Amino acid sequence: MNSGEYTLATSSNQWALQPEVEMKFAHFLINQAVDAAFCLGANAQFLYVNDATCLMTEYSREELLSMRLHDIDVDFSLHNWLDISSQGFLTFKSRYRTKGGRIFLVEISISHVKHQDMEFGCAFAREKTDEIVELSVQKWTDELRDAKDNLQQEFSELKAKEVELETSLSLLRSTLESTAIGIVAVNFEGDILSLNQKFVDMWQIPASLILSKKCPRCKAFFENQLKDPQAFSRLIWEVSSQSDFESYDILELKDGRVFAHYSKPQWLEGKIIGRVWSIWDITESKRTEEALGLNAARFRTLAETTDASTFLIQGTRLCYINPAVEKLTGYTTEELLTGFDLRRLIKSKKRRQVRNQGQAANFEYQEINILTKNGTERWLACAVAMLDGVLDFGGNPVELVAGIDITDYKYAELGLNQALEQAKQLSELRARFLSMVCHQFRTPLNIVSFSNSLLKEEVDKRTQKKIQPLLDHIQKATEQLGQMLDDILFFSKAESAKIDFEPKPLDLVQFCNDLVAQMQMSVSQITINFVSQHKSRIACIDEKLLEPILKNLLDNAIKYSPSHIAIDLKLSCQNEKVIFQVKDMGIGIPLVDQQRIFEPFYRGSNIDHIPGTGLGLSILKTLLDLHHGQVSVESQISVGSTFTVMLPLIKSELTNSEL
């Protein structure tokens, strides 16, 4: 380095004094740069360009200085140049066009500069042509990949459609083979394209036969089976496959079978490509049709000769009546079958439930109230059935009504209902009377009992020995009268259904234990044994009804058993029923009395002097009826009796366990 150069490098004062040297040096440096450098003025006018810019754009410096950036920047309008002034610096990519027309990619870094009241942009640009190639290759690769993916997707879709088509064809073949109709398709030349096995079976076609109009043996085969061969040739063989009409015909075979034949053209993309025949066996239908005519004749013959009123109703009109209807209603056949309003004849219908219908289950039993022509009401007990195709009345179902006149029975029933109502009123009156009598008896009875108690207290010790037994007899008789009045009153309430059935969750084992303990306290000579399959059993039972049931049975067992003999009370559950059994070893019940012991005030013939009212078992039976229960008895004279009570088991939702 010479001294002059050293002075330029080290002496800032000398450098400041030589601006022309600085300018030349800057000009030299910027023209030596590899990247294009240029300055832009207003309207993107080129103010300065370096040599690299001329080399890159193929324009001379003089040409560029007379041009604007719009002239070489293809994407000039896509950039927001206002961002440069607001941000001060911006880097982006754009496409430039050379003088020869080549378009290439450049990366531009541009700065916004203010100098001596002037504003301009200083830009540096570098060509990125290789990046375009890379982008193109990448784009081409992506397009190939997308094309491959699309092809694979289309291939998968085609495979799925192929599977779907095979499934559809398989389903179609299965449908054609499973149908009860023979189907055959032919082309223009008369060759059979497709047929199902039903068609082969119907015509009993041998495997060696060629099914084609070109085969004389084929035509002869079909004609030999038909009663009218000419009809077959006219309807099937000679019909052109190109005909566009549909046809329906009947073919009768020599063996007695009858085939229905339906033909229609086969279309494909708006053109007829052949013809399809459907053939099915209607032999039974023809026979049924013939039988219908015979049935109709038989029905009319039967209906005309019966005394039962017979109607046939189709929709809202009468389509047939027999002479018995004319006689019953007073209307003529012409009046009833010609525009007659059915509501003028039938006032009301009431369904009746009939048990054990057996074979008549297809019938519905009704009571029909009709109004005759003269205004008289009549009642009919009718069997009503729907007839669908059994008789020929236009092919539509009709309602058959066959009835007998029960008007006299209805009046008798009305009288019986009135009698029953009177009996009910009498029963209620008797219940009220018994209640009143019991109430009236109880007042003096209480007085006697109270007086007897006072007398016991006032009896002198000297007379106590003589009078005390009499007083005890009075007390015992008073208690018996009170019990009898209680039984009569309870029986009256039960018989008149004034006791409500109110089942509630009840522990049966605990209930029985408490009842036995209570009764054992008043009876010391006899032991009551309670046995249960369960430690706890909760069921919904009405306690106020169950207590008198079991108490009556235990009282009778105690009453009719000798002293110091055990009585058994057993509780069990079986087949959704609660079972109570009371077994004693007492005097037993004669066989002749066992049928009547549940009647009120009835007592066995072998009870001798044992007191009782004969109401206990009658009350028990009435309470069991309220509880939907049953009672049975097994007894032998001098051996004992076993009473079995069965109640429906209604399980409680509150039950936590059954042990």
C-alpha cells in the first residue's frame, strides 16, 4: 500500500476533504457487487442501477434509467409498496422479465431512505431461478403424488363398486331364484339370455333342450304341453322382441295346470334390447274362483232357509239380507239394498266376551240393538265375522252378521236385574238391621256384665261359695253373647262388602309368632306349635283380614280338641302362593258336613254341647274371597282336621331378603 492509499485509509480529515474520491470509491464498490443494486424514485423510476442490474435484466444503464420498475417487475401490482414507507425495510420475492423476455425469480430487499428532503428506495435483488426449478420439481412431484393418490382412490372406489355390483348381482340372482314366479329374458333373435330355475321346473324342461326360437324342438316342446298351441304361438312365439307394449294372458296346460303370462319389453339406455316374460301358476286361484261361485250359491241356499237374521255389510252399506231380516225389520229387500242408511236400522252395538270359544275364535259376539220400520226396538245376539274372498261380492271383504232375536230375553234380563237390585237393597237393609240389633243388644249386655262385676265385689264371704259359680256362669254367658254379637256384626259387614281390601307389606313369620303367643296366653291346656320354612317372609297382605282368618281356625282347633293335645300352625310358600295350615287331633268333621261347613249358621252334627254360632268358617270364607284366596279341609272322625288356606303371594318392593 502506497502513502496516498494509506492517507485515504487512516486520515479522516483528508478523506473528508476529498468527496470526489469517496464518490468514485463507492461507485466502484457498488458496481463490483454480485447482487443487483438500484435506487427508485417517485413512481418507481430508476434513479441509479449498478452493473449487476444491467447484467441481470439485459438492459443497458441508459435504458434502465429511462424506465420504471413496472417495466421489468411482472408481479409489481401484487406488492403493497406502501408497506415500505411505513416499515422502513421490506424483503419479498417477485418475478422479473429480461429484455429478451425471460422471466425469472428474484429476492428483493428494499429500504426507504430520506436524504436532503428527498425520499427514495434503495434495493438489492438476487436471482432465485434455481428455486423456481426446485419449486417446479416439487410441484411436479406433488402433482404426481396427488395423481397417484387419486388413482389409488379411484381404484379403491372401482373395487368397492365392483364388490357392490357383484353383491347386487348375487342378490338379484338369489331373488330371481327364490321367487315363486318363472322368469325368462330373450334378445332380438329369440335366444334366451337368462332364466331362473322356477321357469325350468314349471315347464319341466329337459337339460338337453336348446331354448331358442331357432330350435324347432323347443317350439314343439311347449306346444305339446298346451291345450291351445296356436294361442302360445300367437301370444309368445310370434311376438316381436322389439314390440313396446305389455301383455297379460292365460295359458292352460293339458295336465290341468293354468299359467298366467305377463310380458314387457326390456329397456337399456332408452332402447329395447329384448323382452322379459313372467309366468306363474294360478291353478289353485282358478279353482278357488270356481269354488267361490259354488260357495256363494251354497251360502244363499243356507241363508234363505234359516230363521237367523243374516246380513252382509260391505263398508257402510248392506249388500245382502235374507228373508228373516225382512220379517224382523219390516223393510223389503229392495229398500234395504238400495241406498239405505245403515244408521236407520242399527242403533247400537255392544261386544260380548265369550269364554271357551274353541273353533269359533274367528267370530266376535255382539249384541245389536235395531230399530224396525214401525219404530219398535229389537235386540239380536249376533256372531260377527269378516269374510275376505270367501264369497264373491266384488272382491272386497264383507262383514257377516248372523243373529237371533233375544228381545224377550233382554226384557227378562231387565226384570232379573231389577230383582237383583231389590235383593241387594234387602241385603243392605238386613245388614243395617243386624247392626242395629247388635248395638241394641250390646247395651243391656254391658249392663249385665257390669252389674255382675259389682255383685262379685259385694258378695258376702258366707254366701260366696254358693253365689260365685252362678256369677261365673253369668260372666261366661255374657262373654259368649258378646262374641256372638261380634261375629254377627262382622259377618254382616263382610257379606255386604263393607270391608275394604287394603294389602300392605307384612312380615308373616313375625305376625304368626305374635298371634300364637297372644292366643297361647288365654289357653293353657293346649299347646300351639308354629312351624315356618322361612326366618322372615314379607308379603303384601291385609292384616285386618288375615288375623280373623287364622284366629277362627285356631279357635275352632282349640274348641274341638281334647286337653293337652298340640295344635300345629304351618307357614309355607309355593307356586306364588302363601299357604297356612292349621292341624288338630280333635273330634273331626263328618264327611256329610264337610260340604256345608262354610255356610252361615251351619254347625257339624257331632258337636254335641260345644257352644258356637256357626259363623266362624262362613266369615273365613267371605274374607278369603275378598283376598282372592282359597280354603280346603281334610278331616276324619276322631282323628282330626287339617284346614289349608292359600293366598296369592304379592311380593313387597320393601323386601330386603328372604332367608
